[in-house]
Amino acid sequence: MALAKRNEGANVSSDINVTTDGGRDVVLLIIFMVVTPMLQHGKQVDMAQVNSPIDMHDADKEDALQVAITRDKQGFSSGPILSIRTI
């Protein structure tokens, strides 16, 4: 009784399917474009316009305290709320 020779490895293709990769990338791009604006946290504040701004390198650090005061005199902060007398 002879053994049958199987040649399945010769038919395997190792080409990358670029079409599905591109489709996946487009879907992820659209998802990130939709979700990213929703990640903004806190109160929406219009920034003041100035003529000669000062660059503050430490403002984006984790321990920075961000304070915003709206036109209707409501205050918001990223840390503990302080009274005017404390400041």
C-alpha cells in the first residue's frame, strides 16, 4: 500500500492583502476623527486674544492648575476650588 503525497504547501500564497489593510485604516481614521472632539473635558471656554502672548512651558504638566472664569462670573478649576480670599 503506497502513501499518497500531499502537496498543499505549494498552493499557499504569502502576499499581503493591501485592500483590506487600507479599508481598516480608513475606518480607524474616521472613528478617531469622530471620537477625538468628544474627548475634550471640562467647560468650553473661549480663549482671550492678546497682542504679545507669553509662552508658558509648564502649563501642560500634570500638576498645573487650570482656572477658567466665564462671562457670567462662574469659576471652574482643574483642582480644588479656592475662594478669592484664599488666593
